[in-house]
Amino acid sequence: MKILYITNRVPFPADGGYPIVVRNTLKGMMNMGADIQVFCLNPNKHYVELGRIDDPVLNRIPLITSYINTVVSPFRAFKNLLLNRSHII
């Protein structure tokens, strides 16, 4: 079975609640024979440099990341409020 796992941040290193759950889920699916590919956002708030991570689960799956800038500019938000436009980061 082929699975595309999409997540809102990089689940490695597994050093907190969310990454641990995602890593264990991926590991369980791999142990059941699933062919897994992971796509995740890599926002500046939780940015992860993948070259520095040594994890056996990460080494067994293709991981595709996309950087996203999530910094909110108060000036732009206020300007869009006055112009009656949505504020999209």
C-alpha cells in the first residue's frame, strides 16, 4: 500500500509530543509493509535543518519539505484591515 503522509511541520527530531506521535505512526506503518512518502511544511517558527538529523526512520522514507514564512507583519495586517482585504501570510 502506498501512503502520502502530509503534515504541517517536520516530525523530526522526535523530541516532543507531536513529532513523537508522527514518528511512531510512520514507523508502525512501515513495519506493516506500507510504502510511505512524507510531505511537510517547514515553517520558520519550527524550522528544521534536515542534514543534521540522524534518525533510522527518516533514513527509510522519502521526505519532501516546503519552507513557509509565517511571520505576521502588524503593519500589513492593519493596512489590510483598513482596506477591507484579507490578511494572508
